[in-house]
Amino acid sequence: MKRIITLSVDQLYRRQPGGIATYVRGLVYGLAALDEPIDLVGLAPRDATPPEALDLPLRLRAAALPLNLLTRLWPLMPLGVPKESQVVHATSMAGPFGGGVATAVHSVAMHDLLWRDEPGATTRAGIKFHEERLSLIKRRGDLRVFTTSPGLAERLVDLGVAESRIRAVRLGVDDATAQAADAATVRERLAANGVTGPYTLYAGTREPRKNLERLIEAHRIARSRSEGLGPLVLVGPPGWGGVATSDATVIGMVDRSVLLGLYRDAAVFAYVPRAEGWGLPPVEALNAGARVVASTTTPSVQSNPSVVLVDPLDVASIAKGLSEALEQGVDAQSVFTRRASVAELTWRNAALDHLAGWQ
């Protein structure tokens, strides 16, 4: 008999889905690929237009209310959760936090404490929302808490969440739904934005927390002595709060295949946020074989020996790191080593971690 697992997929319908949407998609694909008797249900808002890429291997179940009301009411009632659910997993702090059969397992994924680490990166309403949800999670002793970022479990214990309730889970970087664009396609996209030859790449939202001003200044210094870095190319959407991009080349959003090709062909990939929940882009870059510079505040690569780690608040440190990364090998063995450093980060392993947490 199949086990009915209900996951919230509301993040896919939000204006800026972000990293949690990647987590939702990856987890669904990971669970669906397992040789396990699972019936996956995706809990979505009512009357929402499905995202263009929402072709996930699950049954969609529309709740009775639109997204904003669901988010408000899920702490009070399990709106939309099928009564036969044996597992109800909130993929973010939005919820839901209950429902299903009497013996159902309830869990929530916590990805970060960024509203505390970088309060300036959100609104007062955003801080209030997250603090209220954190209080709810602390009160709900039956709710299992899945942490996706190294060190987050310890911080939650310090905040009063019982260690016995916390399960650390891995995230994935493998993506069977897209293939990297060929080198000619990548060159064409870059040339359309005035970039020819080598380039340094940043991928992610453009917002103050990502520390782009210091990265741009550091890149300017490093390029003056390491011309092989090429211009700095910024890929991704604008985020909350404005940033000055100066002489960097802003390409904006690209499709998944072009992004994978940009990772692969970059002279160096640079990612130096002041604070980060996990940090998917540098791990994706490593998976593509790229040379990577990242801040010491990026949990996903803090202990990765293939990464050049830098102080995000020190422009000189970032500049030195860019030059050091450029000196790393690009031979087959070096590329293999970088890829191997993230080999265990697969969505299959993530799915297995979740299944173990639901036992």
C-alpha cells in the first residue's frame, strides 16, 4: 500500500521562488525516483496559475484559498491537506502544520535564520512573520524540524527547539531536467551583452545581502593584475533592496541550460554574501567543474577544500581569492576533483534523508 506524502508547493507560485523552490522541485524528483511505495501530493493555492515548469511527478491538490490567505491561516488549520495524508511536510515556514490521518507525521523544513542574521534584508513585516512562525515551531513539540543548512540545528537548539525533534537533511545539485548549453550558445548569449573572452560569474539575486558592491570593487582590483578573470557577469533577478552594479555586466535571468553552461565556462565563479542560508550557486558551479571563490559565511562550501574562502567584509581578501582561484588547475583531474567534492549532494540522497526523518 502506498504511503501518502503531502508536500506544500506554494513556493513555486510566489513572485520570487528562490532557493526554496529549487528545494521543492529537487525533493519531489528525488522522492519520485526512489523504489518506494509513495503517493506524492503537492498542496497548491487555489486559482493560482501553475508555473511554466510545474510538470512535477506528483498529484496537485488545490487548497480552498489563495496563497496570501493560506499562509495566514495554515498555523490555525490544515487547509487543503488531504485527510488521508500519512506525512504532511511544510517545505517552508509558511506551513501547513497539521492535517492528515490521526497518526500522520508532521514536519517543517527550516532553511536559515536570515531575518535575524541580516534584518536589513527584509521588511519589519517579514521579520514579524518569521518570528511568529519560529515561536509556533518551538511550541509544537510534535512537529519534526528538518534543517537544510550546516550549523542551523545547533542554533535552533540554543533557541529552545529540542534536539530530538531536529533532523539534518542534505540538499542536491544534480538536475536531470536540464543539460548545459554548448559553448557556442553560451558565447552567443555573452556576446549579445558585450562580453567576449573569459569572464568571472556571479549567479543569484541582486540584493544588499549578496555583497555585490564589495565583489565588484574586489574584482576590479583583481582584474588589474589578473586579466584572465575577464569582466564580471551578473546572472539572476533583482531581489529585495537596490544595489549598484557599476561596471559589471548584468545579464539578468537566463534559462537553466544557459546557466549550467555559464557555470562550466566561467574563468572563476564568485559568491561572497554577507549572510547566507545554504548557498546553492557555488555548489552548482563546483558540480560543473568551475573554480569557485566563496565567503566564509556560505554554509554549503564552508568545509569544501576545493573552494577559495574569503572574508566577505574585506575587499582585499576577496580580490586575493579571485586571483588565487584563477591559478587553480583546469585539467581533467582538477575538474574531476571539484565535481567529486559535491558528489554526495544528490536529490536522491536528500529524499532518503527525508524518508528517514519521517520514520
